Amino acid sequence: MKTSNRGGAAARRRTSEQLELRPSERQRMLNAMRYLHFPDGANGSHEPFLMHASNWFALGAPPRVQELLRRWKTDPDRSGALVIDGWGVDPELPPTPIDGRRSPRKMTTYSEQVVCAIAAMLGEPISFASERGGTLVTDLSPVKGKEKALTNEGSEAYLGWHTEHAATGLLLSRPERVVDTLVFFHLRGDPQGEAKALGADIRDARQLLAPDVVETLRRPEFTFRPPLLVRASLPTDRREFRNLPVLTGDDEHPFANAALYGDLTEGQTLEAREALNELGKALDAVQFHLPTVPGRVVIVDNRRFFHARYPYRPAYDGNARWLQRVMTTTSLEPF
């Protein structure tokens, strides 16, 4: 199998769409910030928080931002990633947590309100009880003692190209994709600049793949396994799903689902394994950098957008990389 550059030079690249809040808009949001209780853990009721955060956002967020979010949600030709800068961060932000949980010293909920309100505009916010305590807003920071883990708890391992929770939806009684959208709020970047985050759109990569590679990726010749944070709590017979495709949908706007690191997605045949390798090369060729900038929100179309993260060495001095994430799904009915 060979990678093709057919149409690559002339095709439109889908990197990211960007917008920045004006200082006056940011200050208005911060001034109107409500001091809400955030229910930590999997068993807390998040409905009151979501309702109050959404109301606050509807009243205080710039109309141009709200319109952009509504348009991005419904546009079939939307960019794979939407970046909105200038939100600022919580006053008196505490040190970055090192245990993978929400910091008890974070007394304000500004970032949680922003990320939850945006997620609620785009879909139904969800989390998984087996991942970092099951809280609706996942604090993504390096966990001390788990540096080598091939999960979002790790730091020294390279997390290769993946869509989020590629296999978790297969655990449902009606197997389907679970995570449609990811919303990230950047609180702190990596002081050393090593934790480089990358993105790549399958529609860009698709143009570089030879027809036989695309055909193979569409065939049900792949094995999927849930992420390690989820897999550990599953019975043995629910840890692997076979005979599934990587690509679905039409040629112009295909959907992709895979995790190209560890054993999360594997080809069952030689052709399938080669096709995954070619897919990785094509994603490398169209990649772009998504820097971690404090006060930045990054919204990702998990159906078409792959992301990856370089390894880094946190100092655990309170200044380590710190993001917050909310996942959304289209409907809660399958749950």
C-alpha cells in the first residue's frame, strides 16, 4: 500500500477556526462570574450547575461568540477544531493538582462554567465513572507516579493519534460512537514547552491516502479496545471488539474512529495493519500545532478530528500543564 498525494497540494486545508474575545468582553464575563458549587465525583447531580452556568453564559457571553458556536455546531463543512482565545482564568488559580482530581483549593468555578456552558450548547455533557473519578469536568494534569501510563494521566509517554474514547461506545447495548465533541479549557501550559499538542483532520488526511488504503479502512477488519482507564473495570469478555471499520460516511466528509497507540486499535489482517500505518503517516503530513495557552478554549469534532500529545517531564511544583475537558454526546438515550 502506498500513500498518495492526489489532490493534496490544491485542496483546502482544515486546520482550525479562531476567534479572540476583546478585553472588555472578557472582563464582563469575569465580573458576572457566579460562585457556584461544583459537584465533584461521579455520583453528584450536575444538573443545577449546568443550568446556572448555561444561564450565566447566555446572558454574559458575547453574542458573536454564541452565534459562532451555533453555526459551528450545525455546519457540515465546519473545521475540525474551533479555538476561542481570551477567556482569562479563575482569579487566584491554585497550584496544578498532581493526583488527577479536582483541586480542593480551586475556590471559584469560572473555567468550569465556561466549559460546561459551551458543551451544553453543542450536545449532552457526559463523563465516565471509571475515568478520573467520573466528574463531569475532567482535570487533565500529570499524575505523580503514573508518568509512563498510556492514558491522559501519563506525561512521559507519547499519546499518538486518536479520537477520544474510540471503543467506549461499543460497550452500549446499541453499539455506537459515544463522544461527538470535546471542549477543552486551558488553565496552564507546560513551562518547558515540551507537551506539544497536535491536531489533524481526517478530511485532510483522506486526500493523501491511496484508494486501496481507503477501501481497507472502510472494511470491518479492525479490533478496538477501550481506553486503559475504562478497560480495567470491565469483565474480560468486554475488553475487545472485533470486525469493525475505521472509516465510515461519505468520501467528502468521512467519519473516523481509531486510536493509533498501544493496543487500542489493531488491524486483523496484514492489509488492515498496513492501512493503519498509512493513516498515521497521512495524519503526520497534515498535522498542526494546538498550543496550550491560558484562557484558551479548544472545541474538537471528535468524529473527524484526531489529536496527539508529545511526552514531557512535569516538575510537580504547582506550575505543570493543566487543562479541563468536557465531552458531549448527541443523545443520552443509549445510556
